[in-house]
Amino acid sequence: MSEQVTHEVILAGGYVDGKGVRHNRVVFGHRITAKEMLDLDNDRMAQVPTQRADLIVAKEITEFGTLKMPVPLSVLLDLVDADREDLMAAQNEFAEMSSEGRKAEIRDNGATLPFGFKINDAIYTEVEFGAHNTGRDAVEADKLQLSGLSRECFLIGKQISRLKTADGAGVIDGPIALKDFEALEDGMDLVILRGAAYLWRQTFRIGRGKVSGNGRGPDGANPGNENRLERARDSSNVSGAS
């Protein structure tokens, strides 16, 4: 990013520490990276969905009153619901502001990522799918003892046939290894890929052109939702949601 983008919110209640000091000024200033999201798979506290969501929020907060950073998970869990809702809304606003107007697109056979894979100093934003997962892919993931987001990325990587730079000059043939997902510039890229992979699976089941381009599941929920990081809609400005 060309300059540091931050967003501030004042919580109505905030957190009162052991000395009676109230901390209610919160500043968001860090976009979570794909590696940080993947690392949560190895965090025991992140195995509980609500705690995982709060740990993502904590990584994006750069100031919380005068508390030492990173903000402890316990502080976020102690906030009342109204403050937590305001915090999530502020996270959304920060995500939109800091996206710098980047756009994402999901197609039935791929996606355009807002930030992309950074590999050997080149940025690959165009993703093409060409293979469907089989039981053998799942067995391989089992043998590697993969779980959570790491397992999803491993299986998504198996489905990718090609990565390309925006101008098409740079090409990397798939499949894409799990380690390369850590090269994604931004956590939102993971969310886009999850939604795109869901849509790609549906093209095999019911044929191309038969699935809604927004990639929503049968219950209307965003399959690309990673702990309230909402997948950007097709051809829309990138924004996070919490």
C-alpha cells in the first residue's frame, strides 16, 4: 500500500482493566495476511469458531486504548455484544478503506484476486481451475494430517490449473502447493478462492451456466466466508466483513 490506512472507533463501553482504566479507543491498521490466517490452524485457541474470529480481529487492531499489542483475546471476549458489533462494523469499514478500490471477480472456472500470489517478485492475480478433487486428494490431505483452512487450501491448490499475472505475461502451471498459499498478499484472497472453488465444484454437478455467479451455497450463505471475512461479490470492490 502507498500509505498506512487506519480506521478508528470509540466503543461505548470498552474494556476496563484491573486498575480501573477504561480502554475504548480502537484503531484498525493491519490487513490480515493469508499466512496469518493459515497459522491460526495451529493455534489451540483458534479451534473455537468465535475465538478464531476474534483472533482475526485482534491481528488487525493496532491500538486499543493504552493496552499492549497485540490485544489479548480475553479483552475482546469480555466486551459486551453492542461493543463487539461496533468493532465488527469498524473492521468492515477498515477493510473497505484499505482495499484501495481493488476489485475481485469470481467466474465458473476461476477468479481474479484483489491482491494475488506474490511469487518471485511477480504478482499473479488470475486463477484458472481445471481439475476436480477426488477421494485420492482427500486421502493425501489425511496422510499429511491437514485440517481447517490448511486442508481447504491444499484441496483448492489441487484444482488450480494455472496462475497468471494481470497482463498474462507470467504463467505458473498448477497444481499449486499448499506452501504457495502463504504467498497470497492478503487474507481476502483466501476468501475469494474459497468462494470460487465452491462455484467450480458446482459446475461439475449441474453444468456450466447453471450456478449463480455470486457463488452462494444452497442455503444462501457465502461459502467463502472465513470467520466473518465476507467474500467480495463478483466484480465488486473488495471489502472485508466481520
